[in-house]
Amino acid sequence: MKSEGLTEQQIQCFINNGFIGPLPRFANEVLLTGALKVVKEIISNLSVHPLHRRYSVHDWHLVSPVIEELVTHPTLVSCLRSLAGQDLVLWRSKICHKKSHETGTGWHQEWGDFDREEIGNNIPSLKPKCRDKAWWNLNVWIALTDVEIECAPQRFICGSHKKQYRKTMVSMPKYEFWRDLFLECSTVEDIVQRVNNLALVLDVDTSAIFHDYDWLGEPYEEVKAYAMAKLEKIMVKKTFWVNDDDADIVTMPISKGEFVIFAERTMHCSLANMSNKERLAMNIRITTTDAEIYSSRHINDTFDGSILNIS
């Protein structure tokens, strides 16, 4: 893809549908392979993020030059400027990892200030200067591996960015992002480590789960059941049921290096990973420079809605 940005036809498609993709690969093989290597090391080692001071899949573009080079590529920036103007800021990145045979992600959209209200928090990450501005919170999803139909591709509902979908309260295991938390926990110690390091459930503080429980010497299944019982008591918000038969849905297999841009308000989800390989991608969020980012830091609240240290 040339670096002139999106065509008028592509821009109109985005306006109508709330997403555009898959768009052609822009990075060379060396850059993609380098980024994939870094990402695999982070998730396999549960690497502590030096800025957030705990394990996190967020914001490694602030640490890794290779990831930074990938997510700030001139071709990618030109496409985003075609939609939201010249003055943009990359305010968050995330490693998207679907293990082999992991369940899919349910339908969801971000309509507000990215405050993570759906997991019981209320700490706005973004405060746009003008909410009537068309695209003040854009999302980019870059495939680091080939994503075939059986390998958890993304799905989008055309035009859903024009409607706020209703949410309902459910227990944590019914949450859109719920997955088998114990796929990589073969021992009691694995469970305890992930619970204490906030690596069991993404963006949820689980550090107190075992405070009143002596897990030493307990069988694996009992410790797992105890943790699950604690999580089931946490109430979260879930997007109300979407009838797939009534929606204009696009399922998007995507090749390594290709990408999709979508508005945060666009309803999206992913299928389950039915393959024998993991699916890896980088996700970045873009806003305009006049938006206030992490405003809570001005009142000495140094944790955002995802429980990340932003000091």
C-alpha cells in the first residue's frame, strides 16, 4: 500500500460500516517477524511491564522499539489521518492473544470514555474536546499471524457504530471477554501466580482472591473451584444479546501483516480459535490531540480503569 492514505471509496465505506479492512500489509517480513518474537516472549514469560510495574499486555510500544516501529509505520499513519485528521496520538496498544482452542470473544462496543465501566470501574481514559467529532477513538488491529476462519477471526456488524447497544449485568464468567482462565495453569502454583500478578483475568484485580484461603497442599481442582467461585460473585456489564441472523455481519479472515481499522463504537467480536495454533495480533487505539488522556492523573489517581499504573 502506498502512503497516500485511504481512497475516497474506502473512506465512504468506513463512514457507512464503521470499519474498513482487511487492508494490505505495510510492514516488511523482518519487522513483522521481530514484532512477533517480542510479543511471544512477553506472553510466555508473563513479563512485568516496566512502566505499569506488573504483567500487562498493554502499551509495549512504549518499551519495545520494534513494536513502536510497527504501530507508527508511515503507511498506517496516513490511513488514520485520512479519517481523523493530521493531529493524532497513539494512546494505547495491546497484544491480542488467542490460544489454541480458546473460546471466542463476545459482541461488544466502546461507546463512552473507555472507563472500563463494564468491569466495575469508572475511570475515564479519554475525554474528547468535542464529542460530535466523527472519529475521536479509532482502533487498529494488525495481524501478526495468519488468521484463517478456524483461527478466531474478527467479526463486525455493519453500521453498528450508529447505535448504542443495551447492556445488562451478569456474573464475571458470562462476560464478553471471558475465556478458559486455566488453559496455561497446570499446577496450583500456576493459578496462584496468575491470580497474584493480575494475569488471570485481563484488567481485573484478582490479588485478594486467596487472602483468606490457605491453598498450600490443596488439590488443583479445589483451588481452581475456589477461584472460580470468587470470580462468579463479581458482577460486570455485558452487551445485550445480538441476534446474528438479524445483523449484517462481516467475518474477516486476515493474513499476517494485514490490518483493519474500526471505530470503537462498532460492534465487534471474534470466533473461537478451533485451530492447533495460537492467534497473535497488535491492537492500537488512536485519538485526536485535543482529547484529554488519563485525566485522573491530575488528581493523583495513578491507576486507570484497567488497573494499570499510569504515573
